Amino acid sequence: MENNQKTGKLLEVKDLHVSFFTPAGEVKAVGGISYDLNYDEVMGIVGESGSGKSVEAYSIIGLLQSPGKVIGGSITLEGEDVLAKTKDEMVALRGSKVAMIFQNPMTCLNPVYTIGNQLIEALKAHDKHVSKEEASKRAMEMLELVGINNVEKRMKQYPHELSGGMRQRVMIAMGLICHPQLLIADEPTTALDVTIQAQILELMKDLQKKTHMGIIFITHNLGVVAEICDKVSVMYAGKMVEQGPVDDIFYKPGHPYTMGLLRSMPRVDAESYERLIPIEGSPVDMLNPPEGCPFAPRCEHAMKICLQKMPPYVELGDNHRAACWLRVQDQIEKEKAGKTENKEVGDNG
Amino acid sequence: MAKYILKRVLMAVITLFIVICLTFFLMNAVPGNPWLSEKTPTQATIDALNAKYGLDQPVIVQLGKYLENLLHLDFGTSIKMQKDRPVLDIILTMFPISAGIGAIAIIWAILVGVPLGCLAAYKRGTWVDSLLRVICTLGISMPGFVVATMLLHILTGGIEGLKLFPTMFDGTAKSYVLPCLALGFYPMCYLSRQTRTAMLDAINQEYIKTARAKGLKNKKIIFKHALRNALIPVITYLGPQIAFTLCGGFVVEKVFSIPGLGRYFVMSIQNRDYPLIMGTTIFLAAFIIVMNLIVDLLYKLVDPRINLAKGGN
């Protein structure tokens, strides 16, 4: 694989709003999220079902299905405005610069075409001049790269002749065949056995190191995040409630929802009497989202203001911020304390 | 594979046998006899005729004899409609005429119906879809003679200055147009609806999302990835429909005065021309059985997951 490592900003999402216009009303699936992703960086997007994490990713690659629509904000990929692109330009972008792999490898490959056919097709979609032999050679190289053996035979096999893990490897090979700068992985390990999950994660980490591509890793599994991500965004009800470097999220979570997620995750080092603590309540009705913080109705620390106003982001450290009134409170107290300290220093001087 | 085909051939023979027996008993159960016409012949004449054609014997004996003759590919002779002409000869002369028109009809039905179905699925919920729905529902629910008569009326001089086609079928290229249009209209509409349903199902599958994520063009997504998966229900319908259409439509052949096989299916029964009833029925049944076998073999070609030997997925 070539090693044209670039540095700096690969993707910049700013105040993105995505809504679904259903007969029952507008569903604000994504309500103003922002983040950056650099080359050679892996970002996890964590959230429960319906939190808008997949919708957000689909908008980047232009796969939002009607009645979903991006209604505000900007997406900039390698300096280009993705949302301003025409349909044809988006088709050219998909699979070449940005690739995507999906959750269920059992249904994501077309059952009536061979693996080889589907791989070569992905290549030919963006490289019209590549010869048949060259295309099939590159397809086989990709299959070898993702750890599939006996590639010549595999090329002629149909998806149903392969196991789930193998199919996900094929999906990854298909995504990477045009050397994309950005890979969006939508819960790529969720549908797999735990042992296979570990293998696929290992493979993705390995490939990321080789190719230096940026990865957006969508999951609801914090264990997976810890395994592969450099930084994490936590989504709840279409809002990004916390984002930060992976260590900060795990060891210094700032948002009660993140804390809840961490508590509900099994840990190897937990004492045997410790129980997993679920987050009480149910997800927000996205048709009638509450005013204020969407997590407030389920939050054990909820205050009056939480139910009235969406909290602003509070910086908690380097690139670590959370949207929670508790943290705002902390900050105010800290400033007060700082002031008194300053005063004392002043008095002494 | 060879074993599978052998099994199917054996089953086909059994099916045909059952069809023959059923038809034979049913047709004999229908009141009346071949000798009835405007001038009712005397009982003596009827008895003599019955004796001549062996119709005076018990039905089961007649059936035995018929089956025995069938083993030598002897379908008997027509006893009424084309007196004493061998049934096989009638079928072999009439079938090519019907099949010619039928083949053109079914080909245009496929070439138009399947793409229209794809279009309707792709444009689901828009005015294109609605318009196609109206046309197809009309085509499916309108009786064949209405379509045929309307075409006949409009395009053969019924409207002033609009005499584009001959009224009667005379074997010229121009005279093929209207019968083929009329005969293919129903299958075209039905196919289009069938394709639309199957395509909608296919379009919502995950591999279509993958195809889109790969950066494939819409045309390729629809015609390569979705259509092939949508083909199973379409060819399931097409198999027997091809047999029916190639054997000719009674109405269309009547309306356009085509000397084809289609009219014999109905008229042989009206005339109680027993050997001709048997001959046409066996011919159509065998045709349908063969088409179904071809359809099953095509399944395997379309969808590699289908395992014929195991009889399913």
C-alpha cells in the first residue's frame, strides 16, 4: 500500500442539522453537531439506537434516504464542501475518497454475484481505464491484505459460501480498494461473534496503521471504542453531549450520560459483587423532544435549568468538552474560587 | 443435475397422465355429443357414428385405447371440426401461426413491462408511479376482447383518416401489429406490476446501500444489483405465461380472424370434438410443464443460492 501520509484536518463537520420530514412531523435526527477529524485519526461515535449516529454518518457520504435531509451546517472534506456537491460528484466521491462499511455483512453483499465481481466493480466504478487482469489482480491483493487466504478460489465464490467474519473482511476489502482517505464504519462488528469481533477490530487497526486513513467508527459498544479509537464523541438524541480523547472519556467523563454508559458496561476488573447499572428511563421521543437538555428526564442529577435550556459546551481539558449544566456550575464555582484566590494573593501583595 | 432432470421428467410424465385422465373423464361427463348440429341426425345415424369412432364403448375402455395410441404418438383424428384430419397435423399447422404472434407479444411485454416496473419502483410515490399504476391496473382488469376491439376500432378506420392497419390478419407484417399489441398488453401490465413489487423489495435490501456506498451509478444499481434479485417472481410468472401466450389467445384470434391454435381450445369443446380437445389440452399441459422446468433451471442461473437437488434454498 502506498504511503502518502497527509497531516492536518481531513473532515470538518460544523453545526450539522439533519431532519426527517415524516407525515407525523419533523424529526430532528441530528440537531447541531460539530467535530473535526484529522488524517490518521480514529474517532468513535457512541450512542444508543436512534441517537442519530448513523444518520450523521450517512450525511457525510450522501446516502441519506428521503425523507431525511440535511437542513443546516457544513461538512468539509479535504477542504471541499461536501453539501455543495452535485449528485454526480457525490457518486464519484463515494467509494473513492470516502468508503463505508456496514453492520450486517450477511446482507450487505449482493447474494447473486461473486465476491470477485463485486470487488472489481467497486474498483472499476472509479477507475474506468483499469484492465480486467489488473482489476482482478488488485482485488486479490486487497483480499490478501484483509487476511483472506486462497484468494483465487474466494474470488469465484458467492457470499453465501463464506462465513460472517469472512464476509466482513470482504466488505472491508471492497471499501478500501480505491484507497479512501476516510472510512466510515457503521457498527462493523455488532453482528459478529465476539471472537470474530476482536479479529475484525485487530484487522481494522492494522489497516489503519498501514494506510493512515481517517476512520469514523460508529458503535454503541464502549469496549470497541477503547480498543480502536483516538477520540470519542458521545451522542444522545441527535446532540453531541460530550467529546474528547478516548482516555478522558473513560477516566474523566464529564456528562452524566457518558457516566451512565460506562457504568452499564461490563468490566474485567470489576469486583464480583458489582452489578451493571442500567440507565433508567427510555430514549427520547424524537418527534417531541423535550426542551432543554434531552437527557434531563433520565438524569439523576437533573436540575431545574436542565429542563429549560440546552446547556452550552464546557471545556474540560484538551479537546475535551461536555454539554451539561453540572459542568457549567463547576466552572462558575472554579472561577469564583479563582477570583477569591486572586484577591487573597492581591491582598498579600 | 442429470439426476434432477431425470426426476423432473418422471414427474412430468405422471402429471401428464393425470391431466389426460381428468380431461378424458370430464369431457365425457359433459352432456351432448359431436353429432349435434342444426339438423339433428336420426338415432340410427348417431349410433352408427358412435360405433365407427368407438364412442359406444365404456369410457374406461376408450381411455385405455387412447393411452395406447398415445404411446405411438397417435393423437387420433378430428371427428367434427376438420373431419378425419389427424389432430397432430392440425396442431402442428396451427401452432406456428399462434406462436409467431405470441412470441412477438410476449417479447414486447417483457421489453416494456420489466423496465416500466423498474421505473415505477425507482420513482415510487411520484406521478410516474401513479400513472403506471393506473395503466397497469386497467390492463390487468380489462377483458382481452375490450383491448382487441378498441385497437381494432381506433386503428383500422374507426376514426376518420386513421386507418393504419388492416382489419384482418393476412400474414403481412402490418397485420401482425394489432394482434401482438392486444395479446401482449395483459402480460405487459402484469409483468410491470410484478416487477415493481419485486424491485421495491430488492431496492430496500442492504446490498443496495453497499452498492450506493461503492459509488456505483444509479443505472447500474437498478439494473445490475436490484433487478437480478427481483427476477425470481418475474420468471416464475413468465414460464407458464409464455406457454399460454404462444398457444394463442382465443379472443384475439377471433377478433382478428387469425387461423391459429388458440380458437381450437374453446371451439373443440363447443363442438365436442373429443380427440381435438384431448390433443390441444395435452399439448398445452406439456408446454406448461416444460416451461416450468425451464423456469426452475433458470432460478439456479439467477440466484446461485438455490440448490435444485435439495429442492429449495
